[in-house]
Amino acid sequence: MPAEPLPGPLTAACGQVRPATSGDAVAGVMPSYVASPASVAEASAVMRAAAGLGLAVLPRGSGTRLAWGAPPRRCDLVVDTLRLDQVLEHEAGDLVARVQAGVPIDKLAGVLGVAGQQLALDLPEAPGGAGRGTVGGVLATGVAGPRRLRYGTPRDLGIGVTVVLADGTVAHSGGKVVKNVAGYDLGKLFAGSYGTLGLIVELAFRLHPVPAAAAFVTCECDGAAAAQDVVAAAAGSPLAPSAAEIDRPARGAPFRIAVLVEGDPEGAAERAALLRELLGGAAVSAQPPPWWGRSGVAAADATLIRIAFWAGELAAVLDAIDVAAGAAGLDPLVGGSAAAGVIYAAVSPGAAPDAVAELVAALRAARPLAAASGDGPPSRGSAVVLHAPAAVRDAVDVWGPVPSAGLMRAVKDQFDPGHRMAPGRFAGGI
């Protein structure tokens, strides 16, 4: 049978439209078409055509984290941003850059590095050499590396964004000026939205100088309480660490802790020496430990759970992970940005879906993460399944409870009243 012709409105809107193939599937859901716009105007035309055709749309960059989140309920059209790949402006004197959404993180690092500057996200390399993603994908998933303790996340570093809404409308927020506070802050709304509000096409970021030197202060300790003491001592010191990471490959193993300090060579060395003394004779190296930054990376068939919590609850969270994992018969690798209140539990491929679901449910019910009672805050933390095999996704609600679901649905209704943008990908089925 001859192939079904491509919709005329789509081909008229964009010079590169093709039928989808199996490699375009999103969490097992097969789209019909892929469009690759090369300009904001073309992206707007594609979205307008999709609206006229009633197509459900899912944005995609390099696909590094496309398997994260819940499968979409519908996916008719993938809008690929890889042709939106220009660094539009780099104002080195103002420490800002404006880029298109499809620019790879590694390409941006090379451009900024010429001026001794950086977008301070230090994202890990995806398995299989798949890169670190695109700037649009990074904002859409809200991912950040170990130095989130000092520099924050994409939400914090973004100062402006241009998006195309579901009906093709182009909307702007912010700009290139770091102190710009006027207008509706679309950047913060779209950060971590998984493509459910619209298509990100351009971003402006605040930059930071590349440090002249870095030193890693590492040590080991037994038990969750000792790990919390070490992390709190480092993060609470006046030595201004950029990151404080923990890693434990298996239950019962010691916690490995690494603290990063950055700056000029003399200052970084002096602060590292003081940290070494503070932490009781830790080791100092100019190179990170082999496990540095690996906790936010999932193997193809592994389950990756992101656990967010109040940093002062670290010991209780680590103990809760052990109790829940022991009851489920699992032994996850645990690590992450302990001082920033974000760690990960990675369950090896082949784990029984019911056991993983039991682990996730127990974590969400544990005191450090469960919703508070009485007049307390609506939630103390969260346990989100970022990545999992299909059988695990079928057995568990990957997002879990959503205390602000009503507000989130109201935002969705305002930006995407037809619910055609990545429907079902985000928390609460949004």
C-alpha cells in the first residue's frame, strides 16, 4: 500500500515534515508525523497547522530525556527542535546569552568557553554517548547537576524565554537583562513542564565565569546520621562549596561524600585545606571521584527515582530508603546533591515491577516525604519516578501525589485549553 500522504497544512508550514518511524516513539507511544522547523516563524506555523488539524503535539530536542515522565495519552506530531540550533547572542560583558532551544549543551559550552564563561549546570553525559541534551530540553525537564547547590537549576539561571503556544501564538517573557522583572514569568512556568504548556523556541540565560581552579574534598562515613553531619558541616561552613554530593552503591556500604570548591588556584587550595580539616582528614584532589554526577543518569532498563526533601532531613530520608528497599527486597544505588535536598535511587534493570511499586509507595508514605498533617505545609517532599521500564510505569504512578493539582490544571487550561500539548505527560495526568 502506498504511504498515507502528509497533511497539506503541515507541509505548507514547514519545509521538513516526514512520517514518524519507530525511533520517534515517546515512551512507547507512536506518533504519526515529525516536523523540524528551522525558525520561530516556521515553528509558529507548524503549531498553528497542528491546531487546525486537531493534532496532539510533543516537543523534542535531542531525545536524551524523552523517556522521562509518563507516556502521553496521545502523540500525533513530534516537533523536533534540532534545526533551531543557533547561539543568537553572547554578551560576554553582561554575562548573558540568548540561544535557540535546539542548541546542544555541549555546543553552547564550547561557544561560551572561548570567553571563559559557562552555563553552570554541569549535566552528566547520558548513557551510550547520547550527549547532555539541548537547552530547551534541559529547561523542559528542569534537570541540573551537582553544582545546583551554588548556581541553582535551569529555572534559576533563565532570564528570558520565547515560546510558541498550542495555537501558534508566539509569547515572550523576560529578556537579556538579568534584573528584568517585568511581565509574566513564562520561564519559571515552563521549567520542568515536560512540553505540556507549549513549545520552547528561544532562551536567555545568566552566565558565570569558568573557575580557574577546582578542588574536590572526599571522605567516607558509616551511617545516615554521620553522612548528614558531614554534608551539613560542609554546606554550612563559610567556605562556600559549589556542591556536596553523596554516593552509596549498595545498602550497608559506606557513604562516599565529595565537596567541591572553586575559585582562583590559591583560594581554592586554601579552602580545600580548611574543608579537609573540618571534615576530619578527608582527601583532596583536583579531579572528581569516578562516581561524581552519575546519580541522575539511568541505564536504559533501570528505574530512576528522584527524591526531593528538606536538606535537614537527609538522615531520615536515607533511613527511609533503606527501610523501604529492604521491605521490597531491592538494593538501589543512592546518591545525589544531598546539601541541595535532591538525591536519586537507581534500581537495577530486571527488578520486579511490583517490588519497585512497593518501594515507591513506601517512600511516599515515609515521614520525611509524606504530606504533613494539621496546619503544616501540604507536602514535605516527593518521590518521582523519572525513568523506568514500561512494566514499572504500568505498575506505579510515576509522579505521585500532586498537592497543587488544581492550580496546575488551571495553568494548563490557560495555556493549552485543548489539552493537545503532550497530554498526560506531567503530574496529575496533565
